[in-house]
Amino acid sequence: MKKLIFISCAMMLAGCSAGHFKDMKMTKYDSNTDYGIVNTADGFGVQVDYSRYQFVPGPDEVSIGCKSQLTAIAFEHAKEAGKEIKPISDQQIHLSMGRNGLLGLTSCNAYAEAQWK
């Protein structure tokens, strides 16, 4: 019986996370954000894993923070490369949201491709 309860809890926790769009090596950006960058033919792709503790769920706040982190990381990467990128619109960002109610974490996974100017 204990095994059944443990397996049920593990499946419930695993089912509440946001999925990845691309399989890439992730790097820590800050306490809430991990990111990965992959080169493309005319720019690069940026993937962001963003999560925050929220006592009261506020998915809009997390999605806005996630998109903001993605664009900030994209522009920082372009600056480091000594190039400029075209603006990234909300319509170009693919989002996946999740909530772990037991831990109070709302998470977001975002991916967009930035194009060089």
C-alpha cells in the first residue's frame, strides 16, 4: 500500500512540470532561471526554464517573467557576439506552463528563435 501511495505521488509531481521544446544543455542564469542557446542558420534559438514559488497561483506573472527573461538573455547573447538581432514578438515565443501544487511552484518553459539583423 505504501508503494502505491509513493508511486501515485511521484506521478502527480512529474505530471505537473512544464516540458522542454528542444533538448539542449542548460546553464544557470539566476535563482529562478536556466537557459540554453543553440545556433541556427540565421541566428540562434533560446530556451528558458523559469519557475517561482507562489502561495497563490499567478500564472500570468510567471509567463510574463518567463518571456522577459527569454528576450533579455537573447539580447545579452547577441551583444556578447557583437551583433544585433531583430525584435522578438510574443507570437514568436512558444510557452509551456506547469504548476506543482504541493510545492507551490509555478514553472514555465519558453523557446524562441532570434534572427540576426
